[in-house]
Amino acid sequence: MVKGKVVALDGAKAVAEAMRQMNPDVVAAYPITPQTEIVQTFSQFVADGKVDTEFIPVESEHAAMSACVGAAAAGGRVQTATTSAGMALMWEVLYVAASTRLPIVMHFVNRALSAPLNIHCDHSDSMGARDAGWIHLFAENAQEAYDNAIQSVRIAEACMLPVLHTQDGFIISHGVERLQILPDQAVKDFIGTYKAEHPLLDTDHPIMVGPVDLPDFYTEHKRQQVDAMEKAPQVIRRVGQEYGTLTGRTYGLVEPYKLDDAEVAIVVLGSTAGTSKVVVDALRGKGVKAGLLKLRAFRPFPAQEVAVALRDKVAVAVLDRSMSFGGQGGPVFLETCAALYNGGGRARAINYIYGLGGRDTTPDQIERAFQEILNISTPGKAPVDADQSERGRQSPG
Amino acid sequence: MAKQPGWKDIPIGGLILEGGTAVKYETGSWRSNRPVLDKNKCTNCMLCWVFCPDSAIVVRESKMLGYDLEHCKGCGICARECPVKAITMVEETKFREGSNG
Ligand code: SF4
Ligand code: SF4
């Protein structure tokens, strides 16, 4: 195990630091709003000559992802960063990146989509792209964002799939935390060198990238993507283990917290897992058998782990920081229910939509969710927003 | 018909692992207008060869010889760009029906 250095950084700067240590061949990013400090900080490293990266400050996020596709097809190690509406503008090319099987890494910050205009934390942006064919990893804090950034490169290149790893906007991206960073050489050794199998720039072996794919082979290429996603959990676990050997911080697809003997549990992604752990500890102190299942990977969805972890619970509350309008719940809820159903679980599940547009989610609200699932005997419908329901409630007296 | 290769048999990402394969895909049937060359006007300036998006201008020894009609899509760019108006676009039906119109 190598000795890390303890630093105080916000999540955005922690990821920029990881990018400096990884020294990618190409970073293409849109340099203006809605961009984050990840790109601002990294472009300073470029200007200061601290990396060899070719930094392409493109005219839009559509162009950013397109430049990434070109550079990755050429055979480079390629990264980008964006958030919110920036990802929305990348939309078309996100699919091209995944379907062309290019191991691009996107350092992401979750923020709300317009309208009304809002810049704060919300998972609607990356959740909208959940079916684009990318691997999605979530972080609970700045340390995990830093660690995920480094592991993403290995995961992407082993799966030949692009990886988006994300952190909660402002809560993590702008909150200064204490974290450990690795020595530069350790990062370099961990990610190793990348040699593309079929680089477009290898003129001795000419290839064609992105040809027309009519009904005779389109399905076959989609089937290959399914196969790659099915193999991804193994890779994510293996890389997470190896990272654990290096740093003492081991990663998998999920992180159960006091879950083994729990009767009720919360399922959540991102920074709210931290808040929920505090509540679980408090409830445990009062003798309540409460537990938590934090999801690190959302794509591929760790259905088997979720089913095994939750199947003997009486009730679970699934927390979603995004809406699926007209759907039967948020994306985390729908996936969790499907995993429970297919895994033969009997746990009752209830969905809470929380923290939209950066609204604070407090330990009180999490505790109330636990109270409600403790009371569940028949499937019920939760208020759309705990805070909203509070506002509408008659105050006693 | 020979059995098509399955998903395990083909390169990932839609790659084609050789160059120059566009020639195998015949786009000539898409054409509704056919370029016709007036050899008397042509100065062999090669502008049509530069502009043709389908590499369908046949050139040998610096001479513009005509068109590769298996690949010419009939876009009309060559006719538009020819500085001496040596190329005319003629409706494809005129050739197919053998009409004199
Ligand atoms: S019509 Fe278009 S495709 Fe055909 S030869 Fe002229 S430029 Fe090429
Ligand atoms: S552009 Fe016109 S003049 Fe020039 S080579 Fe073509 S047909 Fe001939």
C-alpha cells in the first residue's frame, strides 16, 4: 500500500488533480457555462505546462464529445468534463461514443436541467443518458470522486466502453473536504499505458470508423454492447480490488452499510448516502434495525447484488434525485423494483423523490422516510417531495 | 444465401478492418439525374474530379474520361463546378426509356 497525501480540496479540484496525474493525451471540453471547476482547474495545469495533454477548448459540448470521439478513434487516451445542459447538448454523440466502443472518460458533476433555470444538484442530467451505453459510477464524497476518476480509465479501457463518473453538484463539487491523493507515480503505474487495438492513425492498417450499419448488422452491434455491459461488473470489481490493494480503499458496485440484520433499508446514490449513514447510526442507537444500500454503479445496474442485499428486508425506501415524468417512479426505484421482483424478493418498496434543483435533504427527512417504511404494511404512495409535503401540512395549534 | 456472420464474428464498434471498402457499396442506383460530358468543351482541368463526393469521375493519364455510373449518385456537383459547362445533368428516365426527349 502506498502512502497518500492528505489534502483539502473540493470534489471538482480533486478530480482535476486526478486528471493532472493521469496526463491524458487529449481533453476536449467546452470552456464556458455550464462548465465546472474541473475544466477550469485542468486548463490551468495545461497552461502551466504541468501536463502534456492536447487541450481542445471547443465551441459546444456537441463538439466536445465529437472531438473526443475522433481523438479516441485515433487511438488516444481521451477525457472530458461537463454537467447539466452541457450533457444535454452532447446527447447525440454520447451514443456514438458508446456504440463505437471508445473508452472515453467523462468527469461529471450532477446538476439540474432547465427550466426553470437552476444550477444546483439534481441527477436528471446523467439519468437522462442512462440508456446511452455508458458506464455510470456515483461518488459519495470528494475522496470517492477522486478514486473513481482514476479507476474509470482502467474500467473504460478493459470494457471498451466509455465511463461517466459523477459527483453531486455543489455538495461535493464545491464543498472542500479532507481527502488522500496518491503520489503521481502511483497513479501513473496504476493506469499504465494504453494501446488502442485499431487506432485510426495506424496508416499501415487502414480501417473505417462509423460506417453505415443497416438492418443486417445493427442488431449484432447492439448485442455486442449488451455483452460488454454484462462483463463490466467483473471489471469494476477487479479494478476496485486492485485499487484497494494500492490505497486501502476497496470499491465494488454497491456498498451495504449496517444492512445484514436490517429490517428496513434505504437505497440511495451519491452524497445523500453520507447523510443516510448518520441517520442509520442514530436509529441503531435507538434499537431500530435500519440499514443502507449505497449504489456506486448505476450502469451496469448491479441487479444481483441489490436483489441479494434487499430480499429479506421488510420494506425499503428508494431515494431518487430525479423524476421520470409519467413513469412509475424515479430511475433508481424502477431498477430496484425490477431487481427485487426478478430476484424473488418480497420487500415492499416505496419511492421518494428528493433534493430536486439542489434542495437540501436533511437527516430529519431521511429519518421520516425510515419511520414511514417501518409503518408500511400495504404498498403506499409517498409524497412527491418530503419538504413540499411539510409545507402543505397544517401546523398543529 | 451464405449465412451472415453473428455478433461474435464481427469487429466491435462497427469498425471495418480494411480500407477502400466504399467501392463495394454501389450507390449508382440512387441516381435520378445522370451527368453527361461534352468532350469538345472539356479542358481536363480536373475540377469535377476534385469536387465529386463519390470519386465517380474516371480519370486516366490526366484525361477526364467520364463517369463510374455504379457509384455516381447524380448529385450534380460536377456540373455545377465545371468552369466551361461541359457537364449537363440529364434525367435518368431518358436513358432507361430510351426516349429521344
Ligand atoms: S453527379 Fe455527383 S456523384 Fe455523379 S459524377 Fe458528378 S459529382 Fe460525382
Ligand atoms: S470540370 Fe469540366 S472541364 Fe474540368 S475536367 Fe471536369 S468536365 Fe472537364
